[in-house]
Amino acid sequence: MIRSALLVMLAVAVTAFMSTCALLFPLISPGENKAHKIANLWARMLLKLTSIRVNVIGRENVLMNRPQIFMANHQSDFDILIVLAHIPGQFRWIVKKELFKIPIFGKAMKSAGYIEIDRQNHEKAMKSLEEAAQKIREGKSVVTFPEGTRSKDGTVKPFKQGLFHLAIQAGVPIVPISIIGAHEILPKRTLKIKPGRVTMVIGQPVDVSGYTIEMRSELIERVRGIIIRNFESGRASGGTPPAPDRGKDAL
């Protein structure tokens, strides 16, 4: 427990320093991309500091020449670091409003172009999705946790519908991500960090062009099914995913 407390204190110090850098560097050389690169470095530093090793499977499924929406299951606060450190290229987060209230850190996220969402206020949530759509039109990918919050028991919970509405309207593919092992490292509502290995499985992109808004439930079922299948298969086999899904919706 003492080790975890020391790690948390050091992580807070690193976060404060990197957040300050993310705020100051754009003043010298403006641009959201530079702030995002600092966030990537911050995530790698914290994973190294806490002895969390990440095995990435399916990195080739990331579309480097077009925007996409990454959707990942959510087990732990470490999920943010895992995705930030190991998804290549530029992207913008859609994150809950509470994180933007953290001093310095919240302003750093704004400087990186990350998008605040208030899931308790439908009108504000829709405005956030409109902002995300604008980022996509600018050629930026976005990342989100469709469960909306961390799972208490490590299982994959039901998905929120709004993000799939965004994907269908924007016409961009969804890349399903399964994070395996983060719950064991830092479960919800605890600060006790257990070093170990995490596996992140990046599934094949799901083409949304055949779906309408009225069919979004089918799209949710498909994407959630892929995430669960890769999650359960990876957990059972120590990180090896099932055969690629080459159904009609795969690009």
C-alpha cells in the first residue's frame, strides 16, 4: 500500500508537470497536435513508472489515412493511459466533464482539443457530439468509452447510443478495442496499483455505411459483440485474439 501511495504521488507530480508543458508549448508553437504528443509522452511515462507492460495486438487495423472512431471497453483509469500511449497517430478524446475540472490537467486537455461531454444533460451531450463531428470533418479521429463509465467487476457493460449516432452521421468506421487486464491492475474506486501486463486488442474497422440511425441498435450489438469476443478470447488465452472478423461490416 505504501508503494501504491508513493506511485500515486509521483504520478500526480508527473501529470502536473506534463500538463503545464501541454499548456505552455502551444504558446510557443500553436497546435492541438503538439499538445496531444505531450499527452502521448505523459501516458508512456506513467505506464513505465508503474511497471505496466502493454501488449498490443492488431495495430495494423488502425486506419492511418482517414478519420475513425475508436471505441474501447472501460475497466480502469489506466485505460486512458493505455490507449493514449499505444494508438498511433493523432486523435481526440471524448471524455466526461468531471476531468476538465481538474486544475491544470483540464486546461491541458482543452489545449489538446479533447471534447467534454456531460452525460447527465442531453442537450449538452448532443453539443459535445456535434463538436466531435466537427473534429472528424477536420480529419481527426476520436476515442471514447461507449460504456460511459468504468466497469466495477471488469465485465463489458451496455453501450450508450449517442456515439453510434455520431458514427453513422459522420460516416466514419468504428474501430473496436478490447483492453484485457486493466481491471486487475487498478479496479474502480481504489488507489492500489498492481504492476502487471495488459493486452490491448485492436479489432478490424467496422464499416457503418450500411446502417441508418434507425438501425443503430444493430450497430451497437455488432461492435459490442466484437469487443466482448476479443476481450473474452484474449483473457482465456493470455492475450491471443480470435480469428479476424471478416463479416460484411469489416473494411
